[in-house]
Amino acid sequence: MRVLKFGGTSMGDEHTWRRVLEIIKTYDRPIVIVSATARTTRQLVAAAELAAVDFGRASTMAIEIKERHELLIRNFLDRMNDRNGNNINELTEQCERWIEDRTKTLLQLLNEIAEEGNLTSRLKDAVAGIGEQLSSRLFSYCGSAFGLQTSWVDARSIIKTDSNFGNANPDLSLIAKNSEELSLLSAQGMIPVMGGYYGEDSKGEATTLGFEGSDFSASLLGSALDAEAIEIWTDVSGIYTCDPRIVEDAFPIKKMSFREATEMAYFGAKVLHPSTMNPAEEKQIPILVKNIFEPDHSGTIIRGETGENGKAKAMTFLKDVTIVTVTSPHTRMGYDFLSGVFKVLKDYHLSVNVVTTTEASISLALSSGQIHADMIDSMEELGEVQTKDKQGIISLIGCNFETMEEVSGQIFAAIPKTPVTMISYSSEKKNLNIVLPENLLTSSVQAIHKKLFDRSEK
């Protein structure tokens, strides 16, 4: 059994839907996970945010989403004939009823937000998950029209989570138990189709697994079902050495480890959700990243340690970073000082990208959106605080300690005049991080990639 996940670009229009169904047709009873149609989740969240101040405009956005899905279904089903014994008119009516149902629910939620005058995290999740609810059931209906034995499964009956709205934590034991429903459908010759990204807490409230969380949904199901493999289908042929939109000569990586893929996702690569690798790694289930437009391309396979040569395998980057440096009032940092700094990070739920220390100070690279006055005030109780904004981070993934001197030399040869703000290396995570001015980020990424990456070795 394989779990196949198709992302937003794969669900973009009637043409990509047909392409995806052709791919599914080549598998023996897979489990299918789909994202919302392209741009829908962002539009839903925007409507939810707008509803607190302008219900009229928010409801207009809801109708736009409704009409876009109606057009997609009409374009898909109008081009289908009845060769598979399906009643297209009946399927069209079922699709229209579902779109109407979800639109009614969406408008009710937007009205609730408007009445409260505030968008709570609970209501935001309830709105955000509607995209996958729409796409998954509509796609299942279209699969039937295409001649496949597709059967829609509401993710709320499978993906049980806590109530940490916006980034809910899955209940693995309940998911494993609930996934038996998918196994039964598959045993009956059906192809289960489920939306990713959303789930439900113990109170029946809708939750989400974090933005772009459909990958995580697929991995959770793959683990629960002891799948042979988890396949993430997107619009690129695997994970690239760097973002091909920035680096023209970037190329797909044939294989990488779970740890390397996790580090890439954490440091800015957009191909996979950062939590995707954990469930798969625990069961040692390989993850394949493939391209719906080049289905025969091998893409990238992610699995256990790959036994490579220890050179950098990939490069990612982050923009909009601020460096916060806290200097101890004493000559040397003590335990109390360091524990105090990390307590502030914990209290404000801050995620640190890079940490470096000197004899008397600690520097933290944080996303600029995390910086606010209260946090700085708390840090100032520990020592002198300096901030430096408009920074970027370049991360070299897959380096080991033995190659560090060589890699560092190549980096600084590639960007000899670039002022580097911070540099750190993690032997455990096998990555080298460089912090530098954001206005030099793109040119530095291009220069380093040209110097370090040899297509013949990947």
C-alpha cells in the first residue's frame, strides 16, 4: 500500500485533476491525500481576517471561492462522457450540493467572526480547513466519473489532535485506530480520498496541522498504515539543491536522509512541511517527492542515512531575519544568564534559527516577525541587548565535520567581500549556517551554489 499526496498546484484546475487521476490509475488501490485547490487556503484565511472588520467583503471572497470550484467541476465533468457507466448529471448535482453546503458553513463562520469582532485561533482553523473539505470530496466525485472506485473520507474522522489551534499536535494512537477505516475501504477495492491539513480535537472542533500541513497528514497515515512508501506529488521533479527560481542551475537531488530533508524544510525549503519526516522515519518508510508533469522522473527519495561523501548536499535560505545579541553584565556567562535567555525564548514561544556564543554574550537569529517590545524588555533584564535587522541565513545541508574546513574555504572564496554576521555548525544536524545582510542574500546564494555544487555528484 502506498500513500499518495497531491499538493495545491496539482489540484489547480480541471487539467491537473485529470493528470492526477491518470497517475492514481497506475497504482493498485492507493490511499490518496489532497490539498485545497491552489490559493484557496490563503484566500480563506484572508476572508476570515477580513470578516472581523468587513463582513461584506469577506462574504464576497467566500462567493468567489464557491464560484471558482463550481467552474472547475463544470469544466471537468462537462468533458467527461458516460463511458464508465456513471451518471454525470447526478455527479454534477452531488458536487454542487457539497459546494453549497461548505459555502453555507463558511458564511456562518465568517458571520460568527464578524459578530465577535475578533478572529480567534479556533475560528481561523474552522475556516482554513474548508478548502481541503471542498477539494477532497469534489475530487472523489470526479474520480468516480473518471472510472475509479474513489471513496471520500472526512479527515475529521481520522486525524485526531489536541486543541493547539493553528499547529495542532496529532494523537498518534487514535489516528492509528481510526486509519483501520481506510484499510477496510482499500480491502474492498476502493480508493480512499481524504483532505490533508485539517483534523479535529476531542471536543469536535476543527483543527489544522500548520500551514502546508497536508504533507504531514500523508506521513501520519503512512505511518499508521505501515505503508510501503509515501509519495509527495508536486510540480517539481524532487527536492532541488536550491530554489530553482533563484538559482538557475539548481538540480534535483536523487536521495537524501530524513534528517537532511528535515533541516531543509526547517531552513526555508518549501517542498515539504517540516514535521513530515518524523512519522516516516520512526517506521523507516521512504518518502518520494515526484512531479505530476514528469511522472516517470525518479524525483527524490528520502530514507535513512545515505552514506554520502559528507559534502554539502543542498542549500536553503531564509529572509527577514533579526539578530538579537544579549551581553552578560559579568565578564563570563554564567549558568543563570544562559538559562534566563532560554527561559525568555520558551516563555514567548520563539523558534531560534541560529545560535552563537562568545565568552560573555549570546547571539540569536530569529525571524523578524517574532521580535516585539515585551520580548526585548525581558531580555534586557538579563543584560545589554542589541538588535540587527534585515539579515538573511544561508544553510548548507549535509556537511560533516571532516569536510568543514574544505566547505568553509569554498564558501568564503565564493563570497570574499560579503560581511558575515554569524556562522555556526551543527555536527549532529550536519549543517553549516551563515548569517549575512539580506540585500546580499540572493547574489551570495547564487555564488556559493556555483562554487559548491557539482551536478555529477548528486
